[in-house]
Amino acid sequence: MTELAPYSSLTTLISRLLELWPHHGDYVDKSFADRSPEVTATSEQIASCVLKLAGHTAGGLDGLCNDYRFLCEKIVLPEELYFRRHDRYRLSAFADALRECYTNAPYMARYMNGLLISNVVWHNHAQAISSYMREYLPSLGDHTDYLEIGPGHGLFLYFAAACPTIATVSGWDVSPTSIEHTRTALSALGVTRPVNLTQQNMFEIEPGSYPQRFDSIVMSEILEHLEDPIAALKAAAAWLRPGGSIWVNVPANSPAPDHIFLVHDLEHACDIVRSGGFEVTASHEFPMTGATLEKARKRKLALSCVVVGRKP
Amino acid sequence: MRNALKRVDAMTRDEILSRVAEILRDVFDDEMLQPTASTTSEDVAEWDSTNHVRLMVAIESEFGIRFETDEITCPENVGQIVDLIETRLGA
């Protein structure tokens, strides 16, 4: 396992997690076993964010860790069982996910808290966000107008706000509750530069519905929640200036109670991005903890698919 | 199908263990694996929570049975998996 002692935030987070859930030790060992120093360094940054957010969360770090365990054991595992039995996600309609999940505020709070920790602990999540931080953000040109659709926990916006080449930072969500959650998170993380957080439906693309177009749009773990991800990408393209880029992170074979669109593999993810009107300029696939890429493909295990597209 | 289920119903514990061992080798892609009743997830490097679900679903398919969701995570070793199968076959 990668020696975590030099990384104070990782040490604090992982130590507490394993005190509360000792049986998760083998999983954590596997997740950090082949993490490069560069990825471990970005995980340290994420862990630092998590610790700051824990200070503003009911239950603190222990609450986040317990919610992470709840996510693994009570939210994901039953869906994994359904997925393995039926080779498809349990739900396929947004209305069902809305009824079962999105309108259940206490459940969603635990779900989101668990996912926050997963950005550190789950191998594929840590690799995907590291790719965003180390490759995508530095690739953006000067004076970039940046938009994230569905900013959720706020981590991506936090790092975008710290990127010197980004001129304006915006975040959209259809849910006022989510917008407020992101606003609170950015405040807790100490973001002081202006971030335009707006309740906005990306499909409302008629002129005048929003006064700005963008050079970069980020959609992380959004498409799997939609019935028609290609339509969503076409809508996103309408908000981009020609030559602008989109960074998409979508999981393949990753069952969850609100995942309704099944992406099979990286090539499928790339096809979706192309169908949305983009040229694919880069793509990566990151296997779940404990799996090699070869085994993840063969066994249809969870992969994080990162696709960068360019609007012609 | 009826005949196949009848053969499964009539299996001895050793025969069930033998078939579970074969499933383990297949699920974990390890032809050298020689599991016994006392083999646990700690003895098999890739036996994590996701692969455990894959294993249990493969067993369901092989034996024509269906576990309750709570039963999936209960077994602590291969012998307890065989216990579960026996219970389900006898149910």
C-alpha cells in the first residue's frame, strides 16, 4: 500500500474511517496499492477538502464516514445484486428515480455524503477527479468561461475557482436545494472569488434564457442519471462557443438507485459524446478498486469513463 | 429442467462443495484455487464485496435458487455458503 504518512489529510481521513469500519481495510489497501504519487497527491487535496466540509456537516467526519459505509453496504450493494442478476440497472425512468431517491432528503443527504468520501477511497473516482485536476484544468486556455452542470458537492468548482486561466466560474442545477448545498460547500472550502451558482435548466436553450456562453463545460456523473444523455449533450453543446470543450465523467456498469442509463464501456461513452455533437479529443477509463482494466472489462465491473470533447 | 433440479436436490454436501469450488475458480479466474469449507474471503485476493455478489449470483444460476438480499452478505466462509445452498435446495 502507498505510504500515507506524508499525507496528513489522507492519514486523518483514512485512519478514522478504518477505526469506524475496520473490515474496510483490505479494500482501502487495494485502492491505494497502485496509486501513483501524482494521483495520491490529488487525493490528499480532496481529503483536505473533505475534512473542511466535515467541519460544516452534522455529525462531522464520523458522520461522513458512517454515511460512506451506508452508501457501500445499503445503497450500492443491493443495486449491484440486481445488476448482476438482470444485467441492467433496476430503474430506467427519471420519474422513478425522482420518486425513490431525489425526493427523500434524509436518504439523499447520506448518499451524497458517502459519495464525497468515495472521491478519496474508490480507485476509479479518485483517478477520474485526479485526471480532471492534473490534465483537464491545465489544458484550458486563458480567459476561459467555465460552467459545471450539476456541481453537487462542489469539489470540481472549487478546483476550477483556483485555476488561474479561468475567467468566470459558473454552476447550474435544476434543484434549488442542490444549488444551496454547493453554495454552502464552496463557502466552507474558503472560495472567495465569484462563482455564479444558478438554478437553470440546461435544456432551456432559447436565446435570452441565460446571458452567457462558455468555453468549457464539465458534466461529472450526470449522464447516467438521465433518460436521454445524448439530448443532454446536444443541449450542453448549444451553450458552448465553437471550439469549446466538454469534460464528461460517466460510470460504466455502476449500479446505483438513481442510475437509469447504463453505459457499457469507454467506447460506448465516446459514442454518446460524439452523438451529442462533439469531436472526442481524449478519453480514459479507470477501473474500480481491486480490478485491472482487463478484468473490469471482462467481468463488466464498474469503470469511470472520462471523455473530453470539442465542439466543432 | 425438472430433471436438472432433481439432480441438484439429490446432491450430497461434498458434491455441492465441489460445484461451488468450480464456480469460485471461474468467478475469480484462478484455476489453481482449491477452496475448502473453511476458505474465507481473506484467503482469496480478489474476493471483495463486488466479486462476492458476482459469486453468489453465479451460485444462484448454477443451482437454480434465489437468495434473500440479506443472505448474500452473511456467509463468512465457503462452508456457510454450502449451508445456504442446502437450505435453499431443501426449502
